Amino acid sequence: MAQPTLKTPLICHNKQDELQYYDDGSFKMHFEQGRFARFISQDSSISFNANGRWLAIRNSNHLNDPVQVRLSGMSVIFTTATDSIQIDSTRSTGFTMNGISFSLYKQPVNYRVQFELNGKTIYLDIDDIGYPTKKWGWDMIKIFQDSSSFLFGYNPFYDGGPSMISRQDESLRYGISIAHSFKTNKYLWRVYPVFYEHTEKSNTAYILNDFEYVYNRRGKLRPKKSSGTIRYCE
């Protein structure tokens, strides 16, 4: 099989008709039992585990000692093998770990951590209001490189899976959206190509017709409702 790209990704299901794997040449995503499980960039510089909701950031000079980012109560903790820094809403000064410089910003609706890594600009937006859980939660992970973007968002009101996953390339005018169920976000609902165009006056979504995978309430593929080639993982 040719190298996957955003316009020709490898998307495959298991024998239980559950989405198992996604690869577009820049990002890989794994799914388990109809739910998102983890993602990793092609160069392994950034990865996210949904079960523990922790992020791993790898500088090329510290591949075996990643910076791990975890939420803890009303704070976020950055750790390496030899160092640990806990950030709460009172801190606004940046810091450096494993050669990576992290900047901190308090925004009206969230708390932002920003850094550069392997040509990528990465924003970690954290819900620091703590409602209704009374603890910080992931809001959005945003990864930008040249004209390409990866957006990964949670809804703090639901303790399920991510509310949205979006891959897009402005130069290709092409993207792929992976949506979860509206009420709980626990299971996949739909995978389809779409391009979002943002201007000063409007935001427009262009639905593309290359394929569409639709899933039931338990995250299982509905072949009769889906379109395009359905590939099964070997």
C-alpha cells in the first residue's frame, strides 16, 4: 500500500465493525471498542493517551525521557525523570524542561500552554474553571505545522471521549473530521471528509463526498448508512 496521506488515509476496522486504526502520514490514531484510545505524531514528538488523559512530549535530544503532562485537581503537572513542575491559576511565568520552552497564558475561557517542537506550534488549552467537576480538564489540543492542523477537543461537561477530532490542510483545502456521539462523547458517531474555511466574515464547512463512515450508539459501523471503501485491518 502507498504511503498514507490526508487525502488518502489508511482507515481500517476490526472484525467487530469497530474503527481500529487511522493513519494519514502525519498522525496516527488508535481506537478500542468503538472509542478513541490514543494518538501519536509520525515523528513521535507528541502523543496523547485517552485512558489516563496524559500527554507525552519528546524532544529529539531526550527521546527516552519525555515531558509528561497530566491534570491533577485544579492544576496541571509537567514531569520528567528528574524534574516536576505544578502549574495552577496563580502562575503566569513560563519555564523550560528538556530543552522545550513553555509559555503560559490566562485567557477568558481557559488556561493556555504554548510551545514549539520539531517545526510544530502546539497549544494546550485547559479548562481551568472546574465546572461542574471542580477540577481542571482538557479543553483543546491544537497542533499547527505549515498549512496543516490537528485539533483535538474535549467537552468538560461529559466525562467521555473527545467531542471532536479534526485534521485539515489549508493548502489542500481538505480535512477529515472524527465525531463522537453528542450526548456522552463515549462512542464514535461519524468519520467523514470536510474542509472548514474561516474568514473575517464567516465560517463555512464544505462537506466532501469521498467517503462517510457512520456508527451506531455503541460505536459499531453501520455499513448500509456508510459510503466509500470499507477496509478491515489484517
